[in-house]
Amino acid sequence: MGESVDQTPPASPVQTAQLVRAARRGDSGAFEQLIGRFERTALSVAYGVLRNPHDAGDVTQEAFIRAWQKLKDLRNPEGFGAWLCGIVRNLAADHYRRRKRESSVRAMDDPAEHAAAVPMLLDPSADLQQAERRQRIETALGALDEISRTAVVMRYYDGASSKQISEALGLSPAAIDMRLSRARNDLKQLLEKDVAHDER
Amino acid sequence: MNDKTDEIDVTLGALLGRELDPQCGRARTRFRAEMWQAEQAHRLGRRGWMMTAAGSALAACVGLVISFTTMRQLSQQPAGVLSPASPGRLIDPANAVAASSGLSAPSSLERNVYWRTVDDGTIQRDDESAVHQLRQQLFEKVRWYDPRHDATIELTRPREQTIQVEVPRQ
């Protein structure tokens, strides 16, 4: 798992339901607790779709605001996590489409802008190690399909169980296990190749 | 699971942590900011409503006083109109018509006073103090029939007074 970050321990469905009911009554403190418990889950889902940490952070923020506004629409308070993941996936898909459209428009409008960006990437003062690491993970994860990638990020970043992932993604736990197993093998091959390449 | 797979698991977790951990906490900060903004908007709305209510009450009082005064004046004084030659001075329309035509007083005379209050809301003065501003607009209209010229003459005199109520500083 990643570096330790101050986070609230995972909530049981009953605790989640209690917090949701309190938040519905306008208790913003209860909703903040829900944010603490589900932020990593939301980030994982957003990152699975967008493959960009900053964009994932933006979408996660927006998703929680949307969830606060629409909390009265949630029929089953115990299913807050899965419901939130649905909001995150929708927002992330919108964000992805918008980003794609904007980048294609920019490319058509101003090719010089993109040419100017190349020297920045080649800046020797840049943290090459970090860039390589990011590149490696992006390539490895990018090779997976969206569902598998989201499942992998939820498992490895959020520590989510197959049941939690299955609820968030609308698949059976067995299907999630199968996808995770296949994705792990693919990632292993890809990352091992990179490690071997680095060692040479 | 063999050792190599475990190593990949750990590496992947660490890499994802480095990518996504810096994003943790942004949602809570944004939510708090949204709550604060909503609270401020609610407070301003409530204060605005109270100011509007106070302003309306004040305007109603001013309106009552003016209409009462006007009614008293109408009942005590003869009707007068503004002389076009000397604006601001009231003359008796009957005398005016009689003097200009040499005929008897006009047969029909009508005098109306209309008023309304415009609430400008809270405005900033030059000394940066805030005041709630109301403008009392008054229209005095006098109309009579001139038999000599077989014409209806109408004179209107607009007036405006501004009332400023100081808004206490927070």
C-alpha cells in the first residue's frame, strides 16, 4: 500500500448508514466523516478512469459536493459507497470526454504550443526518477481495460475487498477476482520487463 | 502467490500511493469551503431580508405621513398650480386663468398627488460606510379646463427626497 496518510478507518455498512442519515439531516460533520472514509475509494475509481492523479483529485472533490447535494435521492443509505462510485464514474467519464475534446481542439488551434511543451519535458532539472516511475505505472495500468484498472487501483491503493469492488463496479465478486488475477499477471510481466530494462 | 508477485504488489501499492496520496484531503477542504460559502450566502440573505423588511416598514411610515400631510393641505388650502414663469411658486390656477383670460374662473379643476418609494438597497458611501437608501418620489399634477381656448391644461411638478438609514458596521 502507499505511504501512510491520515485517513479514517473503513466504516461498516451500519456506521455508514448512520452517517448518511445524519448528513441528510444537514449534519456537515457527519458528511465530512463520510468523506474521510470514502475519499480513497473515490480517488481510486476516478484514477481508474482518468489515469491522471490531479484530474482524479478534481473529480473526487466534485463528486462529494454532488453527493452532498443529492443525498436525499439515495434510497439505501448502506449503499453509499457504491452510489458514490457511480457518481465518480459518471463525472470522470464526462471529464475524460471534455479533456479529450479540449486537447484535440488545442492541437488543431496551436501546434506551436505543443512544440514548446517538449523542451519542458526534457528539462534536465526535472525529477527524472519520478517521471520514469509515473511513466512506468501509467503504461502498465494503461494497458489494462478500464474495469480491470479500476479494480486494481481499488485493491492496491484503497485495500478494497472483492465484495466492495464488485459493489462499486456492478460485477460479481468472482468476476472481480478473475479480473484482478489476470490484471496482476499482466502488470507483473510489464513491470518486470521495465525493472529488467532499468537494471541493464 | 510467489515472492516476485508479492514484490510487484508492494511496488504497485507504493507507486499508487505516491501518485494519489497528495490528492487526499482535497475533497474535505473543498466541502468545508462550500459549506462556508453557503453559510455566508444564507447570512447575507437573512440580513438582506431583514433590511428589506425594515426599509419597507420605514417607507410605509414615510408614505403615510406624506399622504396624511398632503390630504390635510388639500383640505385646508385652495388648489394651486406651478407658474411656468416662476417654477417652485404655487399660484391659484383660478386666478391664473382669470388673469390671463380676463374671464371667470375655470369650470373644472383637478389636483392629484402621486407618490412612490424606491428601495435602492444597501449602498456604499464615499467614507466607505454602508447605508440603506430609499427614494421618495412625489408627483403633483393639476389639470383644469380653459374655456377661452377650449383646452385642458395640465401642470406636473415632480419632487424627490432621499432617505438614508445607516447600516451598523459588523
